[in-house]
Amino acid sequence: MEADLCDRQWKENFGLISKEYPESTSNDEESKTQWQKFMNEVQRLQKGDPDAEYKVLFLARHGEGVHNERETLANKQDADDEEKGIREKEAKTSTWNINWAFRTGDGQHTWEDARLTHEGVKQAKEVRAIWKRLMHDQKMILPHSFYVSPLWRCLQTCEITWEEMHSYWRWEEHLLPGRVPIKPMIKERLREGLSAHTCNHRSTKTEIMKGFPHFAIEDGFSEEDEMWNEGKKKHPDDFQKFKETEGEQDVRSQALLDEIFDDHKAGTYVSMTSHGGEINSIRRVIKHPEFHLETGGVIVFFVKATRSGHLG
């Protein structure tokens, strides 16, 4: 998919660039929207290449969380202290990463398994409005499947984004139009890079099911955060040193993508609500150029997987 990754562009059309496709020259095609033309092209490619699997991945980063807000304020304080000479300029480690990220809060704010801020809620509602506009103006369809990280800020973002979409209609070539139930699937592998930062310590399965009873949870999802607990076991004397490497996270992301691409029920158009670090990991796995995605942002990947397992 050709995309301009600037913030304004994704908000306009999720980054889709206006262009003509090989079979979009008929009068019928000329009357279609850019997204309809793109979707027709995806269908054409899939029909002509049965040994491959094509998917359009809508990767949404969660809205601003309490930890994002507090880290921004801490970094601003660092900059002010540098100007005043209180802190060494260009220090390698921020005050947030030295003092605060490993705590659960500061007495006034809590960021363990961080919740959305008011700004984060606003960002999720903005994405919902963009989806509604594109489905109305561009005749986009709802994604066929919905996956979400088990961390609370992603669950909230996913819920807010799709909570008013059940009344939208999806048109499939081989089916009559009909209302589609939206039941996001919680996937452990879609979570943020593992570390001792408490914002990434997930809630229990029981708490998640109580908070989001209309979501589905994948088989084998543990009651406690076993990925976090495993990190504690590896670093019994200094848990703060625990951090998943990029290579380890990429292996996890590859396994996630393999699972989704092997599941025919996932369909072609897939929504994934996750984190900046995990979206970057998926980007590395599919060998997409580097980019920065703001909180509440969305980027779309058009991915082809071959039977040999190559993603690109």
C-alpha cells in the first residue's frame, strides 16, 4: 500500500494515495471511490494468486495513557532542569526511566496497566469518526476481524473505536448485506514490548473479562501475567534490568502474524489495536520502512504472505 505517513494524511484517508489500478479503467470503476478501487485490486490479486494470502492490516496505536502523559511531563521537567543547570545536558537516561517507570504511580496518578487519559479517550473517538466518515464517503467496509492487546489502554481504545459500529452494513460479493457483530479477540502476543515498566503489567484475566465482557479471549490466556512473572524469574535480584530485546519481540510478532494469516476466519481486512513498540515490531517483521505513529494514530499495511512463510 502506498502511504504518506504524516499525521494529516492518515487522518484524511488512512494514508491511501489516489491512483489507478490495472483493471480500474472501465466506466464502472471510474465511478468508484479510491478505497473501492483499492479493495477491488486486493480481490483481483487474491483471485489471481491462490498460493498466497493477502491481508490489509489496520494497526491502531492506543490513545494517550496515563503513563504517556506523566512521561511527557517528566521529560519536560528534565529539559527545564537542563536549562537551569540542575541536570546534566543530554543525559543518557531520563528521570522517567530512572525513577518513575518502575513504580505503580506517584500518589496522585496510577499507571500500572495504564488507563487512557481524557486526551486518549478523545483520540479514540476521533478515530471512530474517521472510520464512520470513510465508510460513508469512501464506501469502505468494516474489518473482517478485530484483535487487541490485553493491556487496558488498548482494550479501552478498541472499545471506544468500535462501540457504535454494529449498525453499519458490510457488503460481501458472495453474501447478502447484513449486520456484523463486532467481538474483538484479545491476543497476548499483541501486547507492548516486555519490560519492568509497570504500565505494561497487565491485569488478571478475571479483571479483563469483568471490564470487557463483550470481548473474546484467546484459548490458553493465563489468569496472571505469566510473561511479566517470567521476567521476574529471569532477574530475581534486579528486575529493572528485565527488557525484551527487539529480536525476541519480533519472534513474538512473527508468530502472531503467522497465526492470523493461517486463520481463514480472520478474513482479508484485519483491525489490530496495539502499542507503538509492538506496531514497530510488526513493521520490522514485514520489512516496512521505519515511521513514527503518534498515540491514537492508525497505519495500514497491505501484506502478502506466501506458503513458504515469507511476509512482505
